Amino acid sequence: MPRINSLSELEELRKDILSNRDPQKPCITLCSGSACLATGSGQVAASIEAEIEKQGLSGAVDVRKTGCHGFCERGPIIVNHPEESCHFQITPEDVPEILSRTIKEKKVVERLLYTDPDTDEKITCESEIPFYKNQKRLVFGSNGSIDPKRIDDYLAIGGYSALAKVLSGMTAEQVLEEVKKSNLRGRGGGGFPAGRKWEESRNAPGDIKYVIVNADEGDPGAYMDRSLLEGNPHSVLEGLMIGAYAIGSKEGYVYVRQEYPLAVENLAIAIRQAEEYGFIGENILDSGFDFKVIVHKGAGAFVCGESSALMTALEGRTGEPRPKYIHTAVKGVWDNPSVLNNVETWANVPMIINKGAAWFTQIGTEKSKGTKIFSLVGKITNTGLVEVPMGMTLRNIIFEIGGGIPGGKKFKAVQTGGPSGGCIPENLLDLEVGFDELTRAGSMMGSGGMIVMDEDTCMVDVARYFIDFLTDESCGKCVPCREGLRQMLKILTNITEGNGKKGDIELLEELSEVAIEASLCALGTSAPNPFLSTVRYFRDEYEAHIEEKRCPALSCKELIAYHIDPTKCRACMICARKCPVDAVLGGKRKIHIIDQEKCTRCGTCFEVCPARFDAVEKISGVPVPPPIPEEQRIIPGKGKE
């Protein structure tokens, strides 16, 4: 690779790359992010290579193994260019037909297209699919079109032009001012203005300064940063270097989870290729600016997502937070000024430099600018990664993009902000998504997790689950978090098991207040949010568990039982055969009953009972009807349906 020494040389290289690409030549992009790899994308890729050779298409079609396309519910995904026809849930067996139909005949494979659930219409073009067309994919959009292992793909879409623009004609102060004017707020959870953080670090005393990418994404159900780093690592590196130039840093770190092997692999390749072109190293673009990047693989502790704990881990010590009487922007890694932003924040920077702060501030709300990537998971039809402008309502995200709740179930709540976030109820579905709006509702933006819950979700158990997670992930350094969370978990567990008592809610509120006021870091101060938000909007469920020993959602195992309705049972024997503990008693022509002492409440009988009978009932808060006498259990006839 030739070393690039100026903006003009970069433009010439880009022209050369584009001149060697025929925009009309067939090109297949295959989603090869972690989610699609888990559903067989690797096998599909191997099948594509073999089938191209078999059908004599070598040289006639390009293949790009890209990052995540976002629509994870329908992966693996293939998009054919230039037509942009999109095929979903591909198997290796589908590949011969896809190649022959799309490449040779210029047609589509209808059975693999997206089907509109309302009209049954087959939609060919990716941009017309509701999941995609209702988004604004500025940061994440390139994931589906470039191969993260080929730097030329990034250069072809304008990659490193922002860095070249900065190094060839902007002072550090001008870069800093542009980021400040954009009002880019950190996408990692706190929402602190990136420009102000950079300025504080630039003005801090000391010749050694660091810039750091926080890729320690550990929220349950969240994988935005992981997928962005897997699919477009150069955008993150370019943003990191621009930030380094602005604050006067010559060294940067990417703190990434060891559990993200594909992100680590693609990042290492990206750094090596950027070094070969001269975008990383000494005298970058002949500007006198030197910069190197070090990848640090973290051990997977959730607390290391907190800035001071992450920096402590970077120093080679146990990842524990420390009191931030002085901001880490002033005294961070080895007591040197250190700017820490998450993956998505850094990836926004090149766009701001190229298009300007004025363009960026036109997107979003008054105080929350730009777009935000969310992982939309849980009880939702269209699971995946979505990027929307700040200010879009939760209703639009969940029902227009997410496709609503599957199985005809009713929406109950959405949890935003990860395990330290809060649950937002149905009457706030029209809430605009923004940093301050979510905080006022008792939740938070966090890094972008969005877990949807339906009517079958017990909100008390949700609080218990997340407090359990945070109890395990607490570093244990401060008492309010370490001991407070343990006690909260104990009380919540008792409530879900039917052992709650009067005063438990008030005690939980008191423990929450202490944790918020006295914990050392943000993990402890935000940990009570799952309880506080659920008790704020679903207090009646807590009261039902405590006072009536009843779970309204029929979810808590200790508060439910299964009963077979004798008027509906047809003695089909299915539930008896499937019960793992032989708790279903009965035989042919005998109405079945459940031995409540043997029953483990696993729900198997409820799940396997044929819908035409609907004989198994899930009940809570009322005594189980007594078993019917033996002589009354005989069903006339053959006992078959």
C-alpha cells in the first residue's frame, strides 16, 4: 500500500479505487456480524464462494462480507447491488437459487423477500422495508455496504477525509470549537457534552494526554458498540485521531471486551491497514502529528464500563472505581489528562467535521442532537439494531420500526439504559427519546439498550433480575452498593416468592436513597433505578405480591399453579407424556389431574396442551380446585379427538 502524505494524495487514491469499481457490476453483500454468524452466515459465505465457481460466475460478481445490517431477527441477510434487492433468513441451500435468479436472470427469490404483515405484499428493496425506512442510519448505515477487513471500502465512501481535512487546514482549537458547537453528547450513558470534556482535557496541565475508546459494552441485550466496531472500525479510529489532535494526545487506547473476538480481530486489521497507508503512526499526512493506538482486551467486568474503573484496569490494576474529586479528563490514566468516549460517540466525529456542526444540530431535539443507535430486543417482532434521530417517540420505535408485540400480546413496558436504567409504561409511549426526557421519566439513555416487555412480564421480577445482575457486577468497594444491593435483592426475591411483608416497599425505597446518595460510582448511584421505576409505575403489582400473594402477570413460579379444567380435558395424554416429573395423573378416557406436590411449575403442560382443548389453566392468588374423585374422571366414548 502506498503511504498517503496529503489530502490531495488521499483524493487521488479514492478516485483510483472508485475507477476500478463498476457501479453496475453485480455485488452481493452478506451480513457477517456476530448475530448473523450465530445463525449460519459463515456457512452461507462458504456456499456462495463454491457456487460462484460452480455456476461460472468468477469475476462476474463481487462479494462483500459486511458487518451487521441491523435486522437481526431476519438474518442471515443478503443484499444484491445495484438493485438493492434484499433476501432474508438465508441458508446454504438457498444460495444456488439466489445466484442464478439474481445474478443471471436479474430477478428475485420471492419466498426469501420481506413480507408486509399487514398487506402480505412482498417488498424487494431494503429501503422500502418498514424496519429500515423509518430509521435515519447515519453512523450505522455503512455497516451493510463495506467489508471491515478492507480499508479500500472505507476509503471509497470518503473514509479518512475528515482526518485529512483536520490535519491539512484546521487548528486544534477550530476542531474543538466545531465539536462543541455540534453539542455532541456522549453516547455511553452519561450524555456529557463531548466538546466540553475535550476542552477540559486540552486545558489540563501535562504534556502526556490520552484518548480512549470505551468498548466495554456489558448491558444485557445491548450490542450496538460491538456491531459498530465489528462492521466499521475505521470510523471509530478516525474519530479517535481527530479527538487526539484536538486535545494534544499522541497515544490512544481501545478498551474492548475479550468476549468480542470478531470486534478485536477486525479492529486489529483496521489498525494495521491504517498504519500501512500512513493514517496511524508518525508524521501522519505529512502534518507533524504522531499517533499510535493500543488495543486493551478487558476481562468482562461490568463495572469497568465506568470511566475511572476502566482507566484503573488500563493501568494493569483491578478494575475498581475511584473517587472523582478531579475529573478523569484532568487526571485519568496514570494521573494524566484522559478523554474517554464510547464507540458510537467517536464514530460521530468524522461526520461532524465533514458536514459541519450546523448540519449535525439540525438533527434531534433542542438538547439532544444527532441520532442514537438502540438494540431493540425482548418481546418485539423485529429484533435488531436501529438508528433513529433523537426526538423520535418510543411508540414509533417500538411499533413502526419494531413491528409491535408478537402473538397479539399487549405492550406493558420498555426498559431503556441497560441494567441501571428504568422501565417506562404504556402511558408514556409518546415520550420523545432524548437524554433529559428519559431521565425525567425515571430511566436513562444509557448506551442504548431497549428491552420491550409484554403483558406476561412481571415488573417485580424484572426489578429483581436487574438488581441480581448488578449485585454480581458490583466491585464491592463501597458499602452502600455492595451491601445495599444485596439487601435489595433479598427483599425482592422474598416478594417474588410470596414471602413479602408490609413495609418492604418502604425499606426498598430507603435502601435506594442511601445507594444513590452515598455510592462511590455511577453503578451504585444508578443501580436502584430498576426498582424505583417499576414501583413508580407498577406499584399495584408490588402490593398484589405482598398483600395478596398473587402475581398479576402469572410469572412468578412460587405464586402460580397449573390446573386442568375437567370440562375441557379430553384425556389426550400429551401433557402426561411431556411432564418432566410425572406430575400429571390420568390415562386413556380418564380426565387428567396435576399432583400439586410433585409439580415444579415448569409450565410444560400449559405449553403442550392443544389449543383446541385449552384445558390447562395457569392460576395465581387463589386455591387450586381439589382433584375430582376417581369415579367421576371417566370420559364417555373413546377419549380421542
